[in-house]
Amino acid sequence: MKITKDNWKSRLHEIIYEADTPAGKLFDVLLLISISTSIVLVMLESVPSINIKYGKFFDISEWIITLLFTIEYILRIISIKKPKHYIFSYYGIIDFLSTIPKYLSLIFGGAHALIILRSLRLLRIFRVLKITRYIGESNKLINALKASRPKITVFVFAVVVLCLILGSVMYIVEAGQGSGFISIPRSVYWTIVTLTTVGYGDIAPVTTLGQFIASIIMIMGYGIIAVPTGIVSAEYTISRKNTHTKTCETCGTEKHNDNSNFCYKCGDKF
């Protein structure tokens, strides 16, 4: 069959955006290795003793990784029919921001602030996990979190109210005892620290009643921490979503059923 421009772009799109072929899976694995390597280099570069000894190696490695990400970014733009849909999408912005730090360093010098942008490459791992064999589990988790959002919002609001009430009670009980409960906001802070079982120890009740209330708050903390986990776990258990790996070549919309023939967003035929 004669290779046309459209066929070439479709093949490239299939490799880069999907994971249904050996080439697509290989691309994802190489991308995952590149991202992981980049993050490790960023972490090691932040250690002064290591950076002094291997600074040149880090610089060369960063340029190689930057060039690879630049080529990948350009190929993603080329392989989609409407590039702006990718460029201004969430992943498109992340890809761009994680690619430009090394180029910006040529203008602004080796600014350490750029390390934040380089760390954004870690977010790109979610793209790989989203379209590989883990897509089913990642989609179930995302759907469970979305379904749990109203319940968790109400729960968090209830916890905030509880902290305000208990903090006020502790202020009344411990005020004037020299235990650190000098105001209601500070008492609420102590309540949050205690309820989450963090326990910094910078403030501690000294009265018998205050210690009794603190004990109750500590015990409540274990149950409160478990509630959000239980909500998400319940939603995750009942989630029975199918896996979707097909991506539209025109607008870049994902999560299409593998057997679908048209994009549910732009209507373009696959």
C-alpha cells in the first residue's frame, strides 16, 4: 500500500497517543524511562557535593533529555489534525513547561527556580499510565475520586466545624494555665494537629479535663482519618468502567471506546 501523508500521520498518532500496538507500548516505556531518568537527575543535581563532582555530566544529560522531549513535543503537534487542541490542553501545557527550562537557562542563566519546571516532568508519568495496560485501574481510581467528591466535601466541612468547636472548648478549659492555649485560633490549630494524629508537641494541655478531652480527640482522629479512605474504597469497588484507549486524531480527545467509530466531542470519524 502506498504510504501517504495522512497514513504516515495516522501511524505516528497511533504510536504516540495510543498503546494498542507493540510500537506504541515501546514508545510509552521509553518515555517513562526518560521521565524517570530526568527526575532522578534533578534530585541528584540539587545535592551540592554531587553537583560539584558531576555537574558537567548532569548538564550534558539534561540537554539530551531536553532534545528528546522537544522532538516528542513536535511530533505530537504534527501527528494531530488540530494542533491547538493539544497545545492548550492540560498535558500539552505540562509537556511545554517541562521542556523549556533548559532553553530558558541560556537566557537567564542556571537559575535554580527553573528546577520547579523540570520537576513538572513527573506529571507526565500520568500520561503514560493513562494509556498503558494500567488505564483500567487508573480510570477506576479517577472515577472513584470524582464520585466521592461530594461526600468528602461534606465530611471535610464537618471536620472543620468540629475542630472549631473543640478548639474553642480547649481554649476555655486551658486558658490562663500557661499551656500555650492563648487564643482560639491557636487552640484550633492544636485540635487539627491532634485530630490528624500528627502531634507536634509544641502545645499540650496541663489540666485534667483538658487531657481528658485531648484523649477523646486522639481516639476520634483514627476514625476520622479512615472515613475518606472508606468512601473512596467503596466507590472504587462499585466502579465497573470499561477501558478506553482510543484517542481522536483531530481534537486529541481521549477515553474513546476501542470499538467506537466517531469522536464523541468533535464527531470526526476514526
